[in-house]
Amino acid sequence: MLDYYQVAELFTPEERQVQAAARKFLEAEALPHIAQWWEEGVFPKHLIPRFGEMGFLGANLPSAYGAAEVSNVAYGLIMYELERVDSGLRSFASVQGALVMYPIYAFGSEEQKQRYLPELAAGRLVGCFGLTEPDGGSDPDANMKTRARRDGDHYVLSGTKMWITNGNIADIAIIWAKDEEGVVRGFIVPTDAPGFTANEVKHKMSLRASVTSELVLDEVRVHKDQMLPKAQGLRAPLACLTQARYGIAWGAMGALEAVYTEALEFASSRVTFGRPIAARQMVQHKLVEMLTAHTQGLLLAWRLGRLKDAGRLTYTQVSLAKRQNVRAALQAARTAREILGGNGITLEYHAIRHMLNLETVDTYEGTHDIHTFIVGRDITGKNALG
Ligand SMILES: Cc1cc2nc3c(=O)[nH]c(=O)nc-3n(C[C@H](O)[C@H](O)[C@H](O)COP(=O)(O)OP(=O)(O)OC[C@H]3O[C@@H](n4cnc5c(N)ncnc54)[C@H](O)[C@@H]3O)c2cc1C
């Protein structure tokens, strides 16, 4: 790992092993093919059971439910390694673990946990998380038009979800809908239920090695036992987002390592006016800025992980790290692209793929500006959001 401050000394031996195993696996199975998958706009579905075998899915959840039960730092390092290859791979694992397994684990009944979590951990089932709707994602409470109407032992769900990662490859969808009292509820919806349609979003210029979908629910009937009994109100989906954003804070540093390393190697061998461009002050300045951002972000992610392991993590701390690390990685990817010159616009190099992916990462799971308002509200006590 790129590690200017020997942060890895702060990891346990098990955490270092988890990271080394993830890197070895991904360098063999994913890195050589990622540019092609991205260009063709396909997600490598064949890797899903392999991710399960590697323990990548919901890795910080209990082994009693089939998960790896590693520390939050080890979980973060898995996200780091996945995103070092591509934000799309990390997005798959974030959704499966933090946005599908976590809500079932935190808000589900024991029967739901026993039934779904081992299958999801093994990658035999795939899930997606439907919160965002076409009218806008930043204000999910006001924009939630999806409704759950009680009908005897069933709920009838109607509405449309937008920008849903894994939508077309999912077996189950966690759907957030308002009940007849206007309370947000979560449902585990089988995607083969009558009235459920997933339409893949095409022509994306970002996260191309990831499936993104519109979900249409037209009077989808689910048994009341499919409702997550402990999820009441918007706090439940927001708690899931905190889990996913935590992983993103780590993942973004993986992408930053990828673009920094590539830019450094290129700058060291590219000769102009008789010297490698790495010998030029302006190029060194750019590289040092990138390395500094990685060093800061890695320390931030590590501290966040230790707070999470201690049960002391706050959602505003996660907002600060998601906001900071993703924007830093996006800036670095743009700088790396610049250092690569014309080569930087091709998929022969990784920089532009990471750069375009990170545009999504900067927007989803709360935009950069929304996280500014979340932290701003925390420190000033004044709400700039509403
Ligand atoms: C590839 C991809 C995958 C995704 N995957 C999922 C998924 O799996 N599940 C899911 O539920 N969602 C998913 N999303 C949706 C994502 O979370 C939303 O795109 C995000 O929340 C922003 O919502 P929006 O795009 O509707 O933008 P809007 O909410 O319409 O915001 C537009 C702009 O306005 C700004 N803005 C909003 N409110 C304010 C304000 N009060 N003051 C100032 N500026 C403001 C925002 O920062 C943004 O720049 C995904 C999105 C993408 C692109």
C-alpha cells in the first residue's frame, strides 16, 4: 500500500493480512480486465461468488450470519482495495454489505437475518437499496412518493426509485416507502414479484463497470413478514448510509493510490526538454499534493475505523471524511490525468476512469455540498439544509 506515514503499523496483523489477500486476489482477477469491463459497460457478475468466498461482502457483520466478522478497519481496507481497482467494484460491495445486509442485520427479524444474511454474504443472493426517487435524492423525506398500503397480511408497494446500484442484477431490493401514516418503512422485496420492473440506466459516463437502474413498483404485493420490523422513520435508511459512507471514505483512498502511483511512474519516465517531467517543480508540486491528500485521508479513515470499532463514531464524523476523502481523490485523479498528458485521456491508463467514476462517488451517498451542510449544522447548531 502507498503508505508515506507507515499507517499500516497501526493495523493489526489480521487487518494487514485481509488487505494483502484482497490486493492479491483483485490484482489477479480484476485489475487486468477492468478497463475492458468499463469500456463495454459491464459489471463482472462472475466475481460475485468469488467476493463471497473472499469474505468481502458485509465483512464487518457477525460470523453467526455467514459474514467474515473482521474489524471495521479491515472492512475499510477491503473497500480500499476494491476501489483501487474501480469504484464500481467497491460500489457493488458497499451496497451488498452496508445497504442490504446491514439493514437486515440492524432492523430485521431473526427469521429475516437467518434467511437472507448467509446467502448475501456468500454472494448467492444479490441485493440493491432503493431510497432515491426521480424527483431528487438529497431530500429523501420530502421527495419520497413510494407508498406502502396495508391490505390484510400484505403491503402493496407503488412508486419509482432512481439510480439504484445493482438494480438489474438484484434478487432482492430493500425498498423504502411511506406507510399510510406517512412513516418511512423498509421492505425486503423479491425482484421477481409481479409488478416489479428494473430498467438499466444506459449511456453513463461514470461507474460504467457497475449496474445502475430505475426500479418501478406497480402494486407490488409483499407479505407483512417482509417488512423490516425495527425500521421506523428516515433514521433507518440514513443509518445504512452512514455505514456505506464509512466504506467510501476508505475506498476513495484506494482510488487515490491508483492514480498517484500511475502519475508518479509516468512522470519518472516521460522525458521532455531533456529531463523526466518528474524533475520539474510544477510536476513535483502536483505529486506532493496528491501524496499529502492520501496521507491525510488514510489517517482520517484509520481513526474513523477505530472510533467505529469502539462504538463511538458519529454520523457527522463520517460525513466529514466522505466529503473530504472523495473530493481529494477526485482532485488527484484530475491532476493525474493532467500529468499523463494525451495518454491520460485513454483507458490504457487508469486516471480518467477513476476520475469519471469519482464524479459519481462525489455525488452519491450525499453530495459533497450536502455533507458540508451536515457538518456545518453540527458545528454551528444552525441548519443550512432546510
Ligand atoms: C451511479 C449512481 C448510483 C447510485 N446508487 C444509488 C443506490 O444504490 N440507491 C439509492 O437510493 N440512490 C443511489 N444513487 C442516488 C444518489 O444518492 C443521488 O444521486 C444523490 O443523493 C443526489 O441526489 P440527486 O442526484 O437527485 O441530486 P439533487 O438532490 O437533485 O441535487 C442536485 C444538486 O443540488 C444540490 N443541493 C441539493 N440540496 C441543496 C441545498 N439545500 N442547498 C444547496 N445545494 C443543494 C446538490 O448538492 C446537487 O449538487 C446513485 C446515484 C448515482 C449517480
